[in-house]
Amino acid sequence: MTTNATPPAWADDILRLVLRRGDFDAVSGDLLEEYRDRIHPARGQTGADSWYVRQVIGFALRNAGVWGALFGVAIVARTALDWFAPTRDFSVRSAISTYVGIGVLLAAGFWSAWRSGSMKSGTLSAVLAAAIGSLISVIGAAGMLVMFHDPQTMNAIAGSGGLSEVFTMPIALVVDGLVFGTIGGALGDAASKKLRLDV
């Protein structure tokens, strides 16, 4: 049985942000057809809306997943370097890890906005990438701590900022995702529009 029910408009707006400009109509149409023909009659409005939102979240995570993995691996690598190759001067490591992190978030924002033609897409993608990367970082640090908690490693951890920094700093990086994703998104959106004008 087909209905005229519609999913939440905000979820459709997010779907538009995470898909390639040319893919939105086909993907949205397929999801809407499934929503109306199969999901809504079986689950009702609330269940169907929940299903639709989960589908959109899946697309959003796939859009930002690679960037999030790169961001998380960079943080875990820096943490491992500080723990297993301690130093007294963190300036070079800090500069390199900062530039890598900024570069990943700018690239995530640029790439997503370039694909979708929307600056907002860049912001969303980089915020999700930072959140995914932060989660990977916390899990990676916890795993390393479980395996390596000898006195030498614990001293290196204390000398590099302590465990509180390791487990709270990545969460604050979501704000960096917002800032650099917006910058990257603005650049990607502008480049995308310029390319369309030139063609």
C-alpha cells in the first residue's frame, strides 16, 4: 500500500548536503519510494521517519568516514609518538600534528562542498570527520593504554600532558571541524560554482 506520507524535511536537507549534486534526485527518489511503499505501511509515521533518518545518517557517515579515519589515525599516531618516543620539546610535533589536522578538516570541507555545491555540506562533513576522528582517537588511546601501562609509558604520558588531555582534547576538536570545515566548504563551494560558470 502506497501513502503520500513524507519524511522529515530536515533529514532530506541533510541528505542533499551529503550527496553528490547529480545523485540527490535518484537517491532521494529511491528512499522516498521505499519509505512510502514499504516502510510507512509497516511501521507507521514514527517508525518510517526513524528508518529514513537512519538511512540519511548512513549516507552522512559514509561521506565523512574516510576523512574521520584520517583525522583519527593522525591523532592516534601523535599520541603513540608522545608515549613511546618521549621528548622535552613538543614544538615540532605540535606544529606538524596541527597542520595535518587542519589540512584534513579543510580538505573534508572542500571536497564535500565541491561535490554537493553547498558550503553547508563542507561544514557538516568536517564536523562529522572531527567527531569520527575523536572517537577513533579515544578508542585508540584506550587500547594502547590497556596494552602499555608500564611505569616508563605512564611517565611519558604524564610528561606529554597526561591522560586527561588524551581523552578530552579530541572532543574539543569538533569545534575545529566547524571552523575549518566552514572555511574549506566556502572554498569548495566557490570552486564548484566557478567551474560550472566556466563550462
